[in-house]
Amino acid sequence: MSSLRRLPIAFGLLALVSLLTAGPAFAQDRKPIVERLAKDISASNVRKLYIPDFPDPPGHPSAAGAFYAAIFSKFLSTKSKGFAVLNRVEAHAFLLKNNLADYDLAAPQNLSMFAPQFNVDAVLFGLANSTDWAQSVQFSLPDLTGKELFKDSYTEPSESTEYYFPAGATPSGWPYYFHGLDGVSLPSCFYMPNPP
């Protein structure tokens, strides 16, 4: 095989290695904010919460916001003490069936329809802000009456997330799922004949 033919393969392997090694280091960096959020949620006497996709500051859907919502949903599920975190795939199935998206839960009438279906008593909202050098999330946890229980924020370097973003557009535009999060695994090959 010529060196030119090996070049794309080498770049592909390098990207894969970067993808696989980026996660654990940044998972450690996220540990303090996850522990802080878990402590505040427990102190707020929340029994079950939902973490919807986080829009950007103007309120538009955001791939980064979907990623961070999935990340914090998974991490808080494992760190929860006295509260449960609603599975995002179940929530999205219900929302899609009712022609709603996560962003519609900001409207009280939509939240009042959604919450009883899953016995949710709070929603961890967030705003995701992306720049060339940093990703940040502003968290807010209101109860179902709209009373704010607490606020918090988190920032990390942009390179911690760039490998995980899906395509900029999908047929429906929503929802986004990421491997290793929301119960989604990596695809596996079921048919792979040898090349001639």
C-alpha cells in the first residue's frame, strides 16, 4: 500500500484515538460540578428531575446543549442521592408523540402536561454558550411552580466536546443522541464481507 493511501487511514485512526481518550480526562474535570449539582438537588428535596436539552442564549436548539444535557443526565444518575433522573430517551419519545420538544417545557402549560406522566417534580434547565475556546452552561433548577431552587454554572475548554457533536442538521433537527449517553451504544457491524 502506498504511503498516500495510508495517510487517510492514519488520520482516521488518530481521530478515533482522540475521540476515545478525550472523554475520561474531561469526565474527571466535570466531577466537581456534578457533585455540587447532586448536593444542591438533594438539598432541594427533589425526588425526580428531568434534564432537557440546553438551548443557546437566544433560545435556539444547540448541539452542544444537547451534549451537555446528556452528559449531566448520565453523571447525575450515577451520583444521585435520594433523587432519580428521568431517562431522556423516554422523555423524548413522549414529547415527539405530543409534537413537543425539550424547549417547549419552558411553557408552564406544557410542563404541567409532561411532569405528571413521569412523576417529575423539577426540571434542570440550562443555557449552553459556545465559543472557539470554551463551552459553558448556566444551570437553573426551578420547581413546577416556577420557584427557583438554585443556580450554578460550568465552563470547560471547547476541545472536550468537539468530537461528540452530531451533524449540523438531521431530518427532524431533534433529538440528538450521543454514543455512551442516553442509553445509546456505538453502532455494531452485522454484515461485513471481505473485499475482493
